Amino acid sequence: MTATRNPTDWRSDAMRRRIARRYAAERRFKLAGLLAVLLSAAFLAFLLVTMMGNGLRGFTRTEIAVKVDFPASPLLLDPNAITDQALANANLPMVTGEVVKKALGADAEEWVSPTAWTALRDAIKADPKILSRTETVRLPASTAIDLAAKGKGSSEAEAAVDRLNKAGVLSTGFNMGFLTASDGTDPTQVGIWGAFKGSLLTMLVTLALSFPVGVATAVYLEEYARKNWMTDIIEVSINNLAAVPSIIFGLLGLSIFLNVLHLPRSASLVGGMTLALMTMPVIVIAGRNAIKSVPPSIRDAALGIGASPVQVVFHHVLPLALPGILTGTIIGMARALGETAPLLMIGMRAFIATPPGGIVDPATVLPVQIFLWSDEVSKGFVEKTSAAIIVLLIFLLAMNGLAIYLRNKFERRW
Amino acid sequence: MKRIALLAATTAAALTLAGCGQQSGGAAGGTRDQIRAVGSSTVYPFATAIAEMFVQGNAGMKSPIIESTGTGGGMKLFCAGVGAQHPDIADASRRMKKKEYEDCQKNGVKDIVEIQIGVDGLAFAESNKGPGFKLTPKIVYEALAANPYGKGPNKAQTWKDVDPSLPATAISVFGPPSTSGTRDSLAELILTKGCETDPAMEALKKKSEDEFKATCTRIREDGKYVDSGENDNLIVQKLAANPNALGVFGFSYLEENKDTLKDVPINGVEASYETVSTGTYPGARPLYIYVKKAHMQAIPGLQAYLNTFAANWDPNGALTKRGMVAAPEAVRKASAEAVKSLPVLDGSQLK
């Protein structure tokens, strides 16, 4: 049998067409992938640009320099006996109004923030001697002036800004108060510190509860539990738990932590515990997968040279599984950080102007603060909301950055 | 190995920290050094403004915690009991209900002080280019009810179908969703009033309270009434684009948008500061705060907080600058007296 096989004629028309089709299919596939990446990048860029565009203005504030002649002002204060209560009783809001009118004209009272008097109060508190001389104090501008100075105001306010600019008293600076103050009712005075601290404490509680419990569960299920119908049920339950909508956890927290255990309402302790319930299943699932991927040869080798099962787990399996566990933890924590719904149920949707001192103090968290501000009527809150979102994103980035650092530090290759 | 130990130590430290906080706050069940208020989202901006002024005027006081839970949810929390874990104040955009009062009594909240802080109005508005509607509760009820007077589904398509004096434009009303307290006010102040004009409804009320409520307050769902979420800006835009539509929202919002909207009088009464304040406007509703007398001594600053309210609810006070309508003088006087002498609410007056 002499079956001679013709060599493929790569130059024939049919073959060329076929090859061209293959290359075209490859190009199409590459293009589709590229488009997908570009699309998601465009969405991200759009989000960041709008956030930054609105939010960066939230970090600045407009101030009006006002010359205050303290001795001539209707202020009855003894420079030698400045106490908080004396300042509270001194009718500073009225005095501030008078002072501003005298310095800038009769209609100027509307130009400074309704809480501008606190700037005067702080100036007196910092240096009581100021009461015997004339001093220039920078007062925060009202929302209308602030928006106009940033180019988004009404025509009336813009006329006022022109006048102030001519007088050379208007200045825009970094709003330190936004990072150090807490919630308020006047957008020129609000800050993010209270909510930030609340988020920090809540995350701490969540991590302290969910990480040890989650890792211990994962280790037990992978290394110790016998494979029978009970572990199957547990496994299915944990997988289901990871998919439960977060509001359900809020209801659970409300009925158990608040109504049965009588833990304090609105506290970051309860918030953290509720979020820990939500985060734990994610850690368990990620932890089990990470532990599963540790090669059996490592375990066998350790056992072979006489290590006890506990030693095997703690000396060998866990360190090798840690990068994977950490990834799961961070995914869970990031979800918990951005969560609002369960926290509404346990009373964290509240006006809290004093930053929490500990985990049992009433607190609110960044996403809830954003939610509260987005509901406010005053236009000044729009940029504050965006600014708060930027703070939340930076918090998230810092957390992820820490996770990547830890993961790379612990990662081991074999 | 060392790394694991380090990690374990960090976790342990975090846990200890958590534990410490728990201990230091162990007294949380016993006493509390800041005021807690819960309740209406309508009262929330006023309560927070007062909280801010209270802190500024009383050095060293912690800021009150104001939760916006809605009036009903707030009453539930308020009536759960006496003690530091329960709120001191309930903010309400309507009067306490008899049922809520009984619930309070059952849980040991015996002495409740009722203070009216001001008034809010439910305003009807149309675009400046609108035809100039003149409505009565009866017309509104017949135009919006799902089942007017229990006589079958609402067939009215144009305002003329409801009342011959009105133009033959299609019925289209933008208003609050059913979760809103403003919707409750719409049902209570306008729809129920319109419904009660039919004597047959009085008889129905005696026969079955539930059936009466369903007939009188259920709003049609065939697109004539449009839920516009909680976003009032959206209603304003929709009204501007559609001059034949009506919008329903809080009075302070109408005040703010006088340049694009105009008021629709109810029973010939325009919603204005005066008519809402005196209650001659049918859509006016009082705003209350309820205080537990048992907490007056235990919670520092509670009296001062109430005093701050009293000092700012005048017609040119700080609260009216934020959009609240001041109560008439007699009511303000009575409320100021209530802040001073703290009379206990008599449950038999409630409905």
C-alpha cells in the first residue's frame, strides 16, 4: 500500500482564507477583551473624576477675614476668667453678627456661616489677651458665599463675592475642620472625624471577632472534621450564609444583640459584631480553600519527622495558607466597611456630633454618614458628601494596601 | 513561626482592646451621659439643630444622639421601657396614638410629657405655568382614591370627571411613597376628610374600622398618582416640565421653591406661613416631642435641651430659619409652660 500523502499546500487560496479567518478570530477576541477592560476602566475613571470633581472642593473652605475691635465690641468677658461656660453665656452669636456688620456692611451678616461665632470663641479661648486689642479673625463663609466663591453660586452671592474680593478679605484654604470635626447641621462646619473613628472601631471589632473564629472554623473543617453528613450540612450552611443579604444580618443583630443581650444601641461594638457575622463566612470559605491548596507533602513531611497535628497546623499549614486567608479577610472586611443596611437596623443612622471614645459609645460609620449627608437639603452638603466618599475610598485603599503588603510578606513559593 | 506568634499577639491585643472597652462601658445599662432621641425624619433637622445649639450653649455637655427612625418606629423604641438603654425623647410628626400610649404604660413608661414644638404643612403645588387648581379634600379623595366610597375602582381620568369646575386635563399627581410620614399626613389630613363627606362612610367606620381605613386612605395604582421616592427635587423638575401635574410635599419645601412653583389652595385656603401656623390650612400638622419624666433627673442636660427648644421655636427663631413653621402664640405659651412644669400626658385624650 503506497498511500502517498500530499503535503499541505499552505499557499492555496482555500488555505489562505482559512488562515486569515483564524487570525481574524484571534484579533476579534483580543479586541473584545481590550474593550471589556477599557469599558470597566472608563466606568472607574468616570466615578473617580465625578467624585474628585465634586469632592475635592469639599476639602476647601472659604474664609472671610474680619477685623474685630474687641474692646469696642459689646462683649462682656473678663480676660482673666475665660471658662467654657463664660464663653457660652457671652452671647457670641449676636456679637459676631454685630462685628461682621460693622466691618463689612449691613447685609454682611448673611455672608458668614451661622456658626462663625465658634471661630471667634476659639480665638478668644486660645489667647484671652486678644480681648484688649484689635485683631483680624478669619470667619468661615456661609454656604451661599462658599459655593459662589467656588463658582457655583447664585447671582446675588456672586455679587457679594465680587465685593469681598475687591476688599481683599476673601480667601480659600484647606478645610482642616473637615478632617477633625464631626457631624453637624451646617455644611461649613461638618467634619468626617467622628464617622471615621466609628468606622475604625467597628472594623476593629469585626476583625477581632471574625478573623479568629473564621480561621479556627476553616482549620477545624479542613484538618479535623470527619467527612460525614454533618460537616456537609455545615459546609452548605456556611456557603449559604455568605450569600445572605446584609439587611438580614442587621435584623439578626437587632433581635439578638440589642433585644436579648441588651448591648448599647448605636455602639460600634454591636455594629462590629453584626458585621462580623457577615464577614465570617467569607473568611471561612477563603480559609478552607487556602488550607486545601497547601500540598499534602508538607503535612506528610512534618508528620513524618514527628510533629504533632497541632504543630503541623500552626508551624506549617497556617503560615502557608495565610496569604489566601488574608485575601479572603480583606474582601470580607472591605464589604463590611462599605455596608450601611445592617447598621441602620441597630441605630447607627443617627446624628452623633461627639466622636466615639470607645466601642460602646454611640457612633456612626463612614457609609452611613455619606447616606445621612446625601439626604440633607442644604446645597453645601453635596460636595461634603463627595468628599466623604473620597475619604471612604482612601480608607479602603489603605486597607487593601496593607493586605497586599502582608500577603507579599507571608507569601512562600515552592 | 515568629510571624504567626506576632499575628496571634496582634489579634489578642485587638481582642483585649475590645474587652477593655466593654468593661469601661459596662455601666452603659445603668446610666448615660448624653441625651438620646428617636423618631420622625420630619423633626430630625430641627432636633439636630437644637442639639447643636444645646452643646454650644452648655459647655462640657456631650452632644445628644438623634436617630431618624420615623414616627412609628420611634414610638416603639420610646415605649419599650424606662432606663438608660431606652431613649429619652420621641420626635413625632403626629400625635401619639392611643395604642402607643397603652404600649408605653404596659412597659412602665408611665409619665410622658407632650410638647408641641411647631407646625408643618402638607402643601399641594403646581408649576407657575399651571392652570391654577382649586381643590377640596373631597376632590382630592375622589381623584386619588383606589376605590372611592367603596363603589368600585376609580374611573376618573380627568379632573373634570371629578368636579365640573375643574379643567379637562388628565389627573397626574406626584407625591411621597407609602413609607413616608408625609404620605401618612396626606391620608389622614386630606383623604380621610374627603372620604368622610359621604355619610355612608361614617356608618362604615362604626361597622369596621379596617374597612373604613382601606376605603378612605388607599391610593389608586393605575399611574395617576406617581410615587416619586423621597426626592423632592425630582418633583420640582417634573412639575416644571409638566404644568398640568400636581405635587405633594412638605410646606418648607414649597417655600424654598417659590420661584418655580405656586401653591394650590385647599378649601380656598392658601398654604402660607400664617395659615399653616394657625391651623386654618387643612394640610397643617403639629410636630411634637415626647419626653419621659422619669429620665429628667437621671439624664444630665435633658431639661436644658428642652429649654433650648423653647428658646428657638418663636416665629423668628432659629427653627423657622430651617423651615419649620412656628406654632400660634397660645400653643407656644402652653408648650413653654409644659417645658417648665412638665405635666403628665393624659392618655384618655388620645385617639
